[in-house]
Amino acid sequence: MTTKHFLCSVSLIVVGLVTGCNRALPPEAEGVLYCAEGNPEAFNPQLVTSGTTLDMTSSQLFDRLIEYNESSREFESSLAEHWSVSEDNLRYRFKLREDVPFHSTDFFHPTRNLNAQDVVFTFNRWLKPEHPYHEISGGQYPFFTATRLDQLIREVSATSSHEVEITLREPDSSLLSILASSFAVIMSAEYGQQLLNQGEPQQFDLEPIGTGPFKFSHFRKDVALNYVRHDEYWKGPAASENLVFRIAPNDHKRMLMLLTQDCDISPYPPARDIAWLDEREDIHLQTSMSPNTAFWAFNTDKAPFNDIKVRQALAHAIDRDALISAVYFDHAVRADSILPNTSWAHSPTPEAFRYDPQRARELLDEAGYGSGFTMDVWALPVQRAYNPNARLMAELIQSNLNDIGVNVNIVSYEWSSFRRSLAEGAHDSVLIGWSADHADPDNFFRPLLTCAAKASGNNRAMWCNEIFDNLVTNAIRSIDRPTRESFYHQAQDILAQEVPVVPLAHSIRFQASRDYIQGLQPPAYGGINLRSVSKVAEIERGEP
């Protein structure tokens, strides 16, 4: 049996696919095929913090006012041609392009291009409770609430048909970074009004309209999400006529689909397969140093995790170097802070998380838990750049904790249910992480660990510390880097003492694609952008 025939047989038996052997893809799968690790939670990036959802929506369907150039490390124009900032750093004025069309689909035909009213409409949705769309889809905007942008912005106003002014209550050095993030997309006010007139506002987040390179076509949960090219895209048409996200939560299945060409791109390939994939001539393996941190968060609203000594004990009980070897196959470095080691504000505190089982037992005894206890460890059910195998990591932690008398139950759910239960605080502890949306250090503090983040449901530790909050708030009020660095170092010292989370690893980001895919670049920040990705024509590949 040839290798090709063997792979097809395995695909048929294990995956149940019927298309891999003869490469006759179904009609809905024409175009670039991207293997996604889960379903999107929504089609509006304002509503989520999930990297899975952002990859599938943000840069494919929408644009932002500005973008962050990873090469020059500077902000550059997008929907806004240019912008200016007042001397007191409280007013930001953006001049919009006049030639940006929205998607035209079976369910919406725009009568005008983007203008200032669309920006006002989009921002006011999460800024103002009285906005007609504020409560649609649950009324939760976790990233903007966690970063307190909803408290920072005093007003968003249209100063002309194509000019918008954002007025702040106080200076914030991270504002431009937030506006360039995957969450700060701009939507259509005209589409919103059409749905209100039809009495169907809930469709706004289910059948999205944006200005991005692709248009929504259809979605079948657990199967596929289909986009078609937006031919009138203001930057020029996308390289591929169609884009299909084929949903496969299992990393074994995604790998088989890549090998049998049922997918062209597979993000987050299993760490155990990296070396093998790199040797294959028909697979292109890419890497990026995307700032990210995997961490173990304790629900500090629950006993015994509301006891600092218990949290410190658990931190000393786990062998993080062994996790790096077994889970990441050494394609990561140990994390000694929640802030990635590539950040200018990074301040490692390795002693706080040193592997020391004896010290862990002593701390448990001091806390009154010398006989141990039983706890749950929730394991992320999908693969992410920061954690390629949370289940295996949980099993290793389970073994470590057993050595100090702590029994562990490993818990996991389907991705959407998992995130919903996390936001409700149902967990004891969770293995999760964060990938940077922008380069500012603030991205690893306010969205994850502040009191506002707890209120938004995005603080997995359910931890609230006013001193920590004041430090990170003072940091963003300053534009002086040494001053900001000092505040962030103090904030990291508090995290090392309080241990609401245990930083575990900073991982290299991998993605694999077939050798006939061109234009694919792994992102350093935010979700992936597939506008420039296409297949090399079969005739160019020398195929019949």
C-alpha cells in the first residue's frame, strides 16, 4: 500500500472524511480551507475575548480605525487616513476615508459608504447602556470593560461626515494600542437600523456586515464557516475567492485533514509533531514569536483558594520545567511573570514559583490543610499557541499535587460552554492563557487581572486588588516609559506575592500549511489575517 493510500485509509477510518482520497472537495469547500479548532462564539469581536473567534472573524470581516505595523512597530492608517492628538492628550481626532464600501449580501444592500456615523454607532454600542444594541447578545463587552475603556471615554462624536473625535476623561497611553486591536472593529449603522426596522436586531451578530476583505456566506455549527470575497474591498480584492473554516476540535483530526488536503492550513499543530512536520517537503511550517503566556488561575472567590498560603503552596508544588518538556516539547520557555519576556516592562519573579514540594507541604500545613484537600483543574478544551495540550498539562499537575496530598479532578467542556462557565466563576482553577492583541504591556494586566476584568467575567482568578489596580492605572496615565516601567514592576511584585495566577510558559507560535499555499504570514499580535492567502494554481504546481 502506498503512503498516500495509507493516509487516505486512516482518514476514512478515524475521521470519517470522504473527500481526502480523491481530492474531490464538496462545493462549499472550494477556496482556501483553514482548519479551525472550535466554533466562533459570535460574529462580533466586541462580544468576546476568545482567540478562536477573533481568528475567524476580526480581520476577515472587519477593519479598524488604525492598525499596528509589526515590522515598524508603529501605528498606521486604516479606515482613518490620519489622526491627531490634543496637547492635553484628551482628544483624538480621526479623518476617515471616503471610499470604503460595506459588504453587499443577500440580506443587506448598503446605500452608502462608511462615514462618521458608523464609528459613533459602533463605539456607542458598548459605551452607552441606552444604545438600541447595547443589550443585544447579552450586553457584555469583556475587553472594553476589563480595560475600562467604557469608563475612560467621555464621548465619541462626529465632527463632520468623515471626521470623528474621541474625548477622554483622563490621558491613557494605551488608547491607540486598543484601537488597533482585534476587538475595535467598525460596523454598519445603516445595517443596524435596517434590522431594528425589521424587528430582528439579534441578527446583527449572527449575520455580520463589515468592510473587511471577506463577506459572510453561511455557517454550520461543528462543520464549517464559509466566507466569499468582498470584491469591492477598499484595499483591493482578497487573493482567494472563497475562505472556508473547517471546524475540527481534535488536533489528530486536523493533522490528518492537512495531510489529506482536506485542509490547506492548520494552526497550532501538535507540539509532538513539529519536528516531523518540518522535515516534510509538502508541508510549510511557520513560526512566530507571538507574545503569549499560559497560566494557571485560581478562583480566589472560593475556599481554599482565597488563602494566599494555599495559592503559594500550589505554585511551589508544580514542576514547570517538566511541563515545558512534556507539553511543549521544549518549544517554549518557562514563564516567571504574567508579562511575556519580550516586553520592555517584564520583571521576572522566579522565586515565587520555584518548584519546591517540601515548601508546598509546609505552606499547606500553615494554612490548616496539612491533610490535603480535593480540587478541580479545568483544562482548556482547544489548542492555542500558549497551550497546545491543556489536558496533558492537567494530568502532569495532577501528579505533582498528589505528591503533596492534594487530589485533583480534571474538568473540561465544549469550548463555548467552557468559556461561559468560566465567566460565571464555576471553576476551582483553570489552565488557560492570553496572546497579545497589541504591544503595550497593559494588554496583560487590565484585561486579565483588574477588578474591572473580574466584573466583565474575563478575570479567571476572580481576583481584585485595589493597590494592583492603582499601579496599572497610573502606568497608563503616563507617557514616560521609565515611569510606566516602575509601576509595572511593582504590579508584578504584587502578583508574585498574592499568586492569583501561576505563569507557566511563553510559547513559540506554529502554523502548518500545504506547500501550495502562498501569502500566509503568522501574526505577532491579534487574530490571523487571510486576505493575501491563496492556492498556487495546479498548473503551476505541475499537477494535471
